[in-house]
Amino acid sequence: MQTVLESLKEKITSRQAKVYVVGLGYVGLPFAVEKAKVGFQVTGIDQNSRRVEKINRGENYIDDVDDQELRSLVQQSLIKAEDHFDTISAADVIVICVPTPLTKNLVPDLQYVENVTGEIARRLRPGQLISLESTTYPGTTEEVMLPILEKTGLQVEKDFFLCHSPERVDPGNRRYTTKNTNKVVGGVGPRSLEVGMAFYGQTIKRVVPVSSARVAEMVKVYENTFRAVNIALVNELALLCDKMGISVWEVLEAAFTKPFGIMPFYPGPGVGGHCIPIDPHYLEWKAREYNFTTRFIGLAGEINRRMPEFVREKVLRTLNSIGCPPSRSKILMVGLAYKKDISDCRESPAIYIAELLLADGIELLYHDPYVPEALLAGTRYCSQPLTEELLAGVDLVLITTDHSQVDYQWLVEKSRIVVDTRNATRKVRGREGKVVLL
């Protein structure tokens, strides 16, 4: 007679396991598509009924998902979506991809993880694998989720299995996708790890096992902290170079010619997306439980949060240099997304910069080919077509996102003056005197 573990592994390896993905955003939907593509029957759960309706019509809303691929999978009944948890007891594998934000005081907000775990617990049955992919502090899977699930009377490692496998999604990255990005998996015990490895190994080329869920959680926050600290270092260098009258971009270009002992990071108007501005603070908060101060993380956060204010200061200085009072000026921002060639505006520094400039009384317009409309300081704005007439009517152009679609040579030629926070104009001929770099 098969054990619960053997039965679940057989369903997974034969791809007969029913997979439920909770949270159909930038992580959940691409993941669901990858699982459906190899034959798993996937049900997505999302509280956003508009997302659910779109998926069930075969309509895509995530940049990294192929429109036709999603449509085909829906037509084949390999993907469907629901806005409730009523059928989740039918799941063999449940993958949680919900947000893990911070409060205003930089304290982890796990309400989505807790609420979803509670919904699962009310319908938990023997023979299920639950995997948390949301980025969080080390200990969340065992200290927050496990007690909720075991209140049912079912026991982990015996009746059900629990693991953490942190997402590694990089929106807009065409080289590294869900399928070919190495996947870390840590279980709350050896059986949970065994099942988790079997599941993720069905669609991901290399699955990396670690000894516990806590280690897997630490892996993810370290990855994002590494980036946050190095971005802060180069941002601080940019602040110093500004005072010294040195081009930070020239410094970096020369420094990165060294073939060893250095890794390219670049300054910018701030950090955005879900990961870099948020995840390091999860580790910073958890460290206090051990009477430990994570000094690098705290300082990096301070420096990176300072950059939008620095951009504002740079814009005001530039307006003053051309004799244009801020309260009577008109500025065009190019780019609202937090990084190039995507529509994702989560934690985008461009949004914060826009609100700072609006508070200064500046008339603001924006152009972003990926963001047709946005709410700025309580007012809805629409992306403006990038025309010669538009550029002639503004006093300054502020580049906050270096989208590839923009013709920067033309933009500089037709603009009065440009403040470039991304060095997007690096290949523009004759930019001297017309472009102010970060």
C-alpha cells in the first residue's frame, strides 16, 4: 500500500497532480503558465476578480507571459482562475505567491500569507504539498504558517508537506525566465524537501536543495540585500561625485574595465520593484529578535531612499541655471516604470519624484510607452505621445526610466535641456551642454 508521500510523488512525476497557484501577479501567473505547459492542470486563485475574468477569457496582463501561450492553455482547460478558495481541497500542490509588503514603519506585513494559510488550513487534507514562494524573513514558513496548518490536527511530514522556494523573477529579463533560473528549495523536514524537489524539478532545469525552509528564506533576502547594498554604494558615490564635479558615469565606465574583483552596479533615481526597496528590511527586522543590528542594510536603505530627493534637487538646480522658476515651469518625465522596457510601477522612484515635483508647483507631463495612465498625487495622468510639439512646449525633460523604444538622439536634439538619471543618453552625439547627468 502506497504511503501519502509515495502517492503524492507519483502524481507529481506523472503530472497528474492538480496544482493551485495563489496570487496571479508577476510571480504567480508566469509560474502557472510554466506548469500548465508541461501538462499540469493549474487553477489560479486571486482576490482581484478582474484578473480572474481576464485569465478565464485567455487575456494576458503580465509582460513576461506570452499572450498566445496563455490563450492556448486556457482553451485546452489547462489553466483556469477563481476568486475564492472553495475548491482548494482538490489541490495536490498549492503554491503561494502573494505580496509581502512593509508597513510605513518598515515592519513586515504578513497579513496576506497568514490569511491564505488560514484559508488553506480550513480545507487541508492529507497528501498535499504547500510551498511558499513569497519573499519573507527566515522563519516565516515554520513559525507563522506551520502552526496555522497543524491546528487542523494534521501533522507535517506525515499528513502534508511544507516547503519554501523563493521566487527569482526578474521582470523584463528575456534571458532568464522561470524555467531556466536555478530554483532553491528548503523543506521543514526531509520528506517535504523530497516532495518539493520532485515538484519543481518537473519544469525547472536545476533545483538546488538546502537543509531547511529557514535557509531558503535567508537565501532570497541575502540575494536582494546584496543588490541593495551595492546599489547604495554606487548611489553614494554619485552623490559625492556631484559635489566634486566628477562624472560618476565616467568613473564607473573606467572602473568596470577591470577584469576581476569588481561587479557592475549603476546609480539611478532610486530603487523600485517589490524586491530591493522592501526585502532587505525583512532581514533587518528579524535580526532585532537576536539583538543584532544589520548596519549595512539600514544604511543602504537610507541612501537609496535619498535618491529621489537628490533628483528633485538636481532638477531645481537645472531649472535655475536656465532662468526658469520652478512654480512657472513645465517638465516632461520620460518613464514611470521602475526599470526599462516593462510596465511595472511598484515602488517606482519615478512616482515619488513626480509627486515631489508636483509639490513644488511644477506643471508635469509624462511619457511612458508601457504605462498608459498613472495616479500621481491623487490626480490621474495619461502618457503623452512623444512629439516635437510636446518637447517644444516644456522647459526640461527628465529621464527617469531608460526605455529602449525612445530615440534619445532625437529627444536631446529637440529638447531645451535634459536631466538624465540613467545615462540613457550616453550614445547621443553632441549632448554636451544639453544633458545634465545624475
